[in-house]
Amino acid sequence: MLEYKSKWYGSNLWSYPSSKTCGECGYVLPELKLSTRNWTCPECGVYHDTDVKALVNLLRYLDTA
């Protein structure tokens, strides 16, 4: 739906795996269910709250854009 509407209005739509990306090592989980609220990175062992991690990753991404 979002992709369709963005094309309709001539806008760009980008996606970023903000909840699935480890901010410490950059590992991206291949799958993360919506019901999963916390996860531990299998690469570096850092524990993540998905909502907090999404915010931190998006702020970091936007700061480099």
C-alpha cells in the first residue's frame, strides 16, 4: 500500500531494517516477528529492546544521510 501510494504521488519510499540491525556490530537478523520485543545479537551478544534499537538505528542512519 505504501509503495503504491508513494509511486502515485511521485515520492520515494525507503526501508531500513531498524529493529533488526545490531547497532554494535551491524549484524542484521534475517527474520524478526512483530511480537518479538527483545533479542540478543548472535554475533556479538548485545541485548536489544526492539523499540529502543529502532530509534537509535534510525537516528544514526539519518545523521549520516
